Amino acid sequence: MVKVHFRKITRGNFRECLNLQVNESQKSLVATNAQSLAEAYVDTNLFPFAVYDTSACGYEQPQVPMLGFTMYEIVAGVGFIMRLMIDFKYQRQGYGRATMIEVIRRLKLCPDVEIIATSYRKENEVAASLYQSLGFTPWNIEWAKSHPTEIYVKFEGF
Ligand SMILES: CC(C)(COP(=O)(O)OP(=O)(O)OC[C@H]1O[C@@H](n2cnc3c(N)ncnc32)[C@H](O)[C@@H]1OP(=O)(O)O)[C@@H](O)C(=O)NCCC(=O)NCCS
């Protein structure tokens, strides 16, 4: 099974993060990494990470390229996975699933997290089936009704 390794975004790797790209048809499904990093700069509840293959673990300077980006938020008892993207060159190799598994592992370790949740755009069928297969089910929280273009799901495997 493919495994991933997370690193913080730093002076040393943020340019590589900004250069990651999704397919043209996926651009409407996720914010740019530039936007996500700007949000994280002003909001201490946000935790952005660079995603590498697990073979980067143990190397101060990863010997392998950055594959993707993810960011979660911890607020009001909820660990909310706000962003998940794998560069188009590395998609369909198991890294998206492995990234979700690593995010869930990390969120489960946080004492403030009582619910793990995420959302995706209604038309994002790949995200819908990925999250469902990982154990996410519809999250009927009242405020989600004011975001009708998004589907909110929460993790049942806690
Ligand atoms: C969603 C995304 C992160 C998946 O990354 P990935 O590395 O390709 O995912 P994986 O290789 O782990 O595949 C996960 C599952 O999705 C399926 N899948 C991935 N891309 C697919 C595609 N283009 N069409 C159909 N199925 C696809 C895989 O077959 C796999 O299913 P399986 O485990 O049942 O075999 C990636 O497509 C992406 O960055 N999309 C743009 C941003 C986005 O939509 N983010 C999520 C919502 S914010």
C-alpha cells in the first residue's frame, strides 16, 4: 500500500508547493495552494502540509518531489479537512487515499478533535467515492445548508 510523509510548509519548500497543479478540469474543485497558504498565514487554526512519498521520511532534504498538498482546520471540536490536492503527474497512484489516511491519523491524535469532517463540491464524484470508501457519511449540520454547492461529510470511524 502506498504511504505518504507530511512536512510543514517552509521557506525551503513553499515554491514547490505553489508549483503543484491539478488537471485543468479539476481547477474549479479546489482552491489554489497560493490561496490556502495565504489563509494559513493569517489563521492559526489552519494546518497546511506538503505531501511526499514515504521514502522522503528520514531525509532532512527530501530526495523525492512534493506530490501534493493538504490543509486542515481545528475549530470548535471539529477537525475539518479543508484542502486535498495531488499534482496531476502523481494522481491515480494511491497518494490521495494515503493522504486522507494520514490526515485522519493525525486528527485522531488531537485531544481537541471530537469530529473529523470534510466537504467537496457536489460535482466532485472522485472525492465523493473516495471519502465514502474511507468511512465518511453525510453530516447534517445546520450551517451546511447555507453552502448548497458543497456536500458535508463526517468520519464515522472514530
Ligand atoms: C481527489 C484527488 C486528491 C485524488 O487523488 P489521487 O492520488 O488520484 O487518488 P488515489 O490514487 O488515491 O485514488 C483514490 C480513488 O479515486 C479514484 N480516482 C482517482 N482519480 C480518478 C479519476 N480521475 N476518475 C475516476 N476515479 C478516480 C481511484 O481509482 C481510487 O479509487 P479506488 O481506491 O477505489 O481504486 C485528486 O484527484 C485531486 O487532486 N483532485 C483535484 C482536487 C480535489 O478534487 N480535491 C478533493 C476535494 S477538495
